[in-house]
Amino acid sequence: MDTDKKIKIVINNEKEIEENKGITLKEISKVFKEDKSSIIVGAKMNNRLRELNYEIHEDANIEFVDLSTSDGIRIYQRSLSFVFIRAAMEMLSGCKVTVEHSLSKGLYCEIHYKREITEEDVVKIESRMREIIEEDVPFIKNSVSIEEAKRIFKELGMEAKTELLDFRKSPEINIYSCGWLKDYFYGYMVPSTSYLKLFQLKYYAPGVIIQYPEKYTPNEIPVFEEQKKLSSIFREAEKWGEILGIGYVANLNKAIINKEYPELIRIAEALHEKKVAQIADMITEKNKRIILIAGPSSSGKTTFAQRLSIQLKVNGLRPVALSVDDYFVNRELTPRDEKGEYDFEAIEAVDLALFNDHLTRLLKGEKVEIPTFNFHKGLREYRGKFMQIQEDQPIIIEGIHGLNDQLTKDISHDKKFKIYISALTQLNIDDHNRIPTTDTRIIRRIVRDSKYRGHSALTTLKLWNSVRRGEKRNIFPFQEEADVMFNSALFYELAVLKKYAEPLLNEISEEEPQYTEAKRLLKFLHYFASIEEDQVVPQTSIIKEFIGGSCFEE
């Protein structure tokens, strides 16, 4: 045996094998796919994310990536969208496809054609996709010069990609081919189309939703759940992007380089303020007494609540705030999760009976002694804090359960006004590479946790999966029950957050499991030109909640 040609490979920290140098991750995955409950689409090799076509030439630790992971879902979704783009271009010659945003447990895309697309068109596109998948077409990656890439994209009518290349510092770029179609994607692909059998298309005028598995249910396509309100707020975000002339990262970068961004920031912030004022007017006109604000982590709920309070005061009201946290049950009564640990995010962690009793009495004009929860002792205490309100004093309640009717079950619907807030990004990298809302929120949180909680980026990333699970259970199922949605995203924010987030992410060492996620976020931020001076951001901006300098800080 020629030992110089052999390498040792450890699989999932359990199985050790010896193989010839040059073996691919794909070849190894075929042997070990029985160990995975869902489709293997990639791998972490020595803690770096790799495509399955990657050849191994050294001793390696390998952890296969399947659809039960965020990395796996991203690879699958990206590859599937490439096949969709190709099939659409073949079935509707001359069309232009834009990958827009997540919606209804899928990926919403639009096909821009000489006429409106129909359900019949979508059926034909899905049929063509399945043919391409059955053909097992390889995804081939080639490195080309920036000039060559510009020529390719210009021929294909992909202007946003061409403009983005003007800001690329590297002289070369990786371009994928799927049959005749060449495209650039931010991230990796599966080896070939046969990996992508689990999907379906749904016609959702004026576009299409690509449905595929979620990481929580990696072997099935989730049931379609229409999200009319969320869809509407995304359309509104699209219109805002048109107003500002900032639909893609290249547009933003040009505005930064040409020093045009201060006015654009003022317009973006004015649009935010106008929306907050409109919400305040709705509450005032309908004489709502209880205002409930909920949204996922790092949505900017605190600043939004403060700005809404000011607009309500402009309308002649005198809002007061009530904290759900003060109504936690005593520690020994707190429910536990599947690991036996206290589950403070469960709605049962709140004394619902007491909370509803106090709300009911307050609305009647009675004086109520409000508790204070002592987190150190894990006990609810009474410290002589009383509240009594009048007709012109709506109660603002901010918390993860705000949209869940259980929280305010004794209060009639006509008295309540529910607001869902999230950072629904209106900016995309280009036509086919979107910016997920989740990425914006994690970068916000990394910056805020460092500044206000003394947490490293590593700590924040370690907690993120748990945060996401809580959102999926306690927030997202109720978002369509909101009376109104507020989009807290600002097109320019990543250009501001970049200078804070990059050094924090660079601190994460290669040995940490979160290293691959840190590298992915760093690559993502690399697309953005940086806005260095924070003084262009108003003190009332939601972004100040994360970078500091907010006029609402206590």
C-alpha cells in the first residue's frame, strides 16, 4: 500500500476511514447517506463549508450537511431557484426572473414577461423543471475574469449583476452553469439537478412561490399557508425601493460613493415616520385601548414603541406602557422545555389570569397595584407601584406573545390593536440573490449584543438557533392576525452596521462550530460599501437602537 496516497477521514466525529487522496465529498457521502435522515447537499470539512464536488487531499474531519440545517436549506433553495430560472426562461422566451423574498413557507419569485403569467404557465415551468432534474444536469463552477462575467451577464440581460461587478475587488468571479444557462450565486450548489426532486410550484399572482422543505421538516414540503398581509408589506417595501431608486446593492453602493446617501437616508427615515403616524391615526380613529406590539428578535420593537407613543401624543392621547415581563409566574411555576430547562418564552410562563384581571380593571378606570418581577430572586414582588388610566390613555404592551389572543383573552377584540414588526428587507444583492430578513436581524443583534450586553459575536451566534426556534413557535404563527404590519428595515442599514459587525465576526476562530456562519456573514457584508459617519443617521432611527446614540435611550 502506498501510504503517501492515503488520507485519514473522520466522519461526524465518529467513524474513521482511510481513502485515496483526491476522493470527493460526494463519493464519501454516498457511503454514509444512510446515516442521514434527509438529503445530503454539502459538508463541513475541517470546519469550512464545502460543496460535495470538493476533492480531499489531506486528513480531514467531515460533517455532512443535510436539509435539517440552515446551510443545507440555503444550498438546496439556491440550486432549486437556478433550475426555476432556467425553466422559466425556456418556457417563456425573453422573460426576466427576479427572486424576491420568502413567503408562505417558500420563496416568492416574479416572472417579468410581455404579458401577465398564468397558472398554466406555472404548470409548464414546473414540468420543465422536473425534466431538467430527471436529466441530472451537473452544476459546473468556473472562475472567469470580471470582464468576461460582465459580457456574459450583459448578453443574458442581467444588468444588476453587471453593475454589482463594478464594486468587486477580486479580478475573478465564480460563475455556475446549469446546461446552457450561466449565472452568479452567492453561495454553494448541489452537484447536480437530481438532488432537487422535493419541491413544487404554486401560482401566486403576480408571481410564483417555490415550495421546498424546511429544516424542521426536511423530508416534506410544508403545507401552503397564505400570508396576504405579509405579502402586502413586501409589496410596499418594493414600492419604497422604487421611490428611493435603491432596489439592489449596486444602487446603494453608487449612492455611497457619490455622496448622495444623506438625502436618501432622510427620505427613508421620513417614510418610516409617515408609516408610524398612519398607524397612530388608525389607533386614534378606532379608539383602541390596548396596543400590542410583537415581532422577532432585533426588529426594533423598542424604538418603534417609543415613536408610536410620540405620534399618539401628537393625536392628543397619553399612552402608558405595561411590561409583560413583570407578570412572569414565580420561578418554581415556570414551565420547562424538552431539555428540562426553564422555558421563559412559553406563554404559560406569564400569569395570564392576573395579567388579564389587571387589564380589565385598568380599562374600567380602577387603580391597580402593578407587580415588579425580581429576576435575581425569580419572584414577583409588589413595591407600591400603582397605575390608573383614563379614556385618553391607551396601554402599549410590547412582547413576543402580543399577537397571541391567549395573552389578552379577557379583552374584547374591539378594544385591541395588534402590530407586527419585522425587518423585511427591500434591498437585494441582484435579481437572483436576495437578502434574507434573518441575515439583517442577526447582524443587528451581533452589533447590539456587543455594545449593550458585552456579548461576543460567537455568543450571539450560539444563541441564535434557540432564538429562531422561539420565534417559529411563538411569533410567526400569529403574524397574520396583526391589524397592521410595520417594516422596520432600512435600505442603508447594512452599510452602517458593516463597520461594527466585521471586526466582531473576525474574532471567531476556525475551531468554533459557528466559524462557517461567521465567514458567510462576512462574505455577505463584503458586497456593501461602508457608511462611516453615524451622524447622518437620525437619533430617532431604529438603527440607533443597535449602534447607540438613540434619543430614546434611558
